[in-house]
Amino acid sequence: MARASRLVATIRRDVPVELDLTGVTWGRYDDSEVLSAFTDLAFTSLVPRLFALRASSAEGARPVGGTTPEGQTAAGWRRIEGAEADAWVAQLVASPPGSWVGVASGVGGEECLFPEERALAVAHDGASASLRGEAAATAWETVLAACRVSAGDVKAMLEGFCPPGSSTQQLESAAATADPSRLFDCGIAGYLLASNRSDYGVAALAAEHLSRHVEPGDTAEEARAAAELAPVSRCRPHRLGCA
């Protein structure tokens, strides 16, 4: 038994093997093939890492002085804040678009009772508006009442701006404002498309369906991804017979 174990454990170095080492150098791979393999094997939590590596490589190759201009996302979407964001949202709800408006909530200021629900990003047609505090709550109510809204987790968004313990008036107002026919939940759509995946967050869904890396916690990018995921993934559940 000892001799057999030694034979099995011995590394043979005299076996003739034809191998081009330059062809198997680490770091050289086809992104599309890796993405396809991750999707087939349900390794969905690894998909955002793949695009993070791609983004890091692109950042390293970017020449000095080639950074993204202030006020823009990496893909050229405009970031809006402050009074300009309030005005942009008001204009958006005054003439509601037929396409989906993406929303995402994030961390508010330390003075907020519910800090994670007192920051809001609203994205549509090349712009993402970021609002905080009461401005965020007001924007959420007006957008919800007027527009077709897409979010990573609609239920969490509704509960965030109308948390447990809210007054009866607030609850009735939220129930009257939220029209299910104008709401799209990216997480539920992702589950209907692939119930065996481990991550239904906007970042993972954007990596798979939009082939784009979204940094978790960047509400402007998450809102933009939610807006773009709705038309991409909405038709697929319908093809499977899901409402």
C-alpha cells in the first residue's frame, strides 16, 4: 500500500507534452465565453466581478487626464443634484414619459430617522437625479403617482418611504398612489427568468442582461440600470407565460 501511494503521489516530469505556454497565460480570456459559462452554471454572484475586472483593466489603460468629467457617469449619463435635481424631477412628472423611469434608494444623512430610505436617485433619458431628505420623499411620491417606475426591489422602496408605524393617512396615500400596472420589479423578473440564481440585485442583473458593471451602492447607476432592465427583461417573462 505504501509503494502504491508513493507511485500515485509521484509527479512524472518525463512525459512528452506539447503545450504552448503563451496560449494559457493567466489574464487572457474571452469575456463573452466566461459570461456564458457563469450564466449556464448559475455562478451569478461571480458575474459582477468579471465586469469589475474589465473596468479595472480599462481604468489602468486610460491615459492621464482621461477621467470621466465631473457630473457624468462612465457611460456619459448626466448626474444632477441639488435644486437642479428638484426641477428636473418636476419637469419629468409634469410630462410623464412612456418609457420606464428607474429609481433606487440609498443612504441618507445621519439626521434621518430612516437613513437608508431618505436618499433617492431617479434616472431617465440620459440623466440621473439624486435627492435627499424630504426632497427625496416628495420626488418618490410624485414619480410613483405619474410615471412607469422600475426598481430593483419595489416592495422595499414602498416600505422605505412608508415604513411600519406610518399614519393611516400615509398608508392610504401610498396605496392610492401605487398603481401595480406601472410598477416593474427587476428582482422578481430576474427570479422568473432564472429561479436558481443566487443574486437578484440590480448589479448582478445588469451584468447579465446589460453586459455592464454597476457598483453596488451607486444609486445613480442603479437607477439607470433599473430603467434599462425593464424593457430588456420585461418581455422575457411574458414569453414564458408569466404576467
